[in-house]
Amino acid sequence: MLVILLGIILVAAGVWYVGFSATNPKLQPTADLGARVGKKIPTFTLDSLQGTQVTIGQPGKITVINFWATWCPPCLEEMPELEEFAKKNKQKIDFYAVNLQESNGKVSDFMNKHKYTMPVLLDKDGAVAKQFQIAAIPTTIIVDKNGLIKHRQSGAMTMNELEGIINSL
């Protein structure tokens, strides 16, 4: 009788666990939300420094997305080259510098101080960085005209590196 009772308890506990885990997102396996080479870029919308909403992820043009922050030394190192690249290629490439979790005022002051004009988007809560599984900054993602991620690099990038990758597309 004890064995049957224990069996019933174990079955009930198993049914409860399966039901609980199906409704508890912390126990469910997570989908790969990161943007990896060879995958289609997820669509996202962020505010620009000017306050307009910009949606990224629509096919049509090559897109370069650079995740950065004003306090990051490697980010600061690459900014002059990114600025030059963005200016030189603005007719044929969509370039976005996505700032991570800093205020509009702080980022605007930084951009004005250095006279940078490249498009900046604000990831105020870090949700887009999380979606892209950004573990280090700067991280640059290059997307082809069809919306496929062709290159992902953590660490500073030069204009020559960017142009070389884009020319290979």
C-alpha cells in the first residue's frame, strides 16, 4: 500500500512540475534571440537623438549597427572612423550608432562636443542589446540588403575594416 501511495505522489508531483514549468517562463528553454551571422536581423524600433522613432530591420539597404557608450574607451577610439565612414557612405548604407542606456542629454552633449553627425539611436533600457546578446562594447553588426547578418564583431573597428567587409558583400 505504501508503494502505491508513493507512486501516486510521484506521478502527481511530476504532473504538477510539468504544468508549473509550462506556465513559468523562467523554467522554459529560451529561444535564440541573439543576432548571429547567417540569421535574419530582428526588427526593432528606437528613439533617435532628435526624438523620432526609427525602425531597423527592413530589407533594402546594407545596414551597419554599432553598439556603444560614451564611457567606453574602445568605443571612443573608433568614433572618428565611424563618423567618417557614416558620412562617406550615407547614400548607400544605413548606419546607426546605438547608445546603451545613457540619457539623451549626455549622448547629445558628447556628440556635439566632438562634432559627430552620424545617426544615433538610444537603447534606453538595454532591451535591444539584450535581444542581440551584446556582451561587450563596441559591437558592430553588418546586415546585407536582404536583412541577413553577414558580420558581427566585438571590439573597435576601423573604416577600412568596415569598407572591406561591405565590399565583400
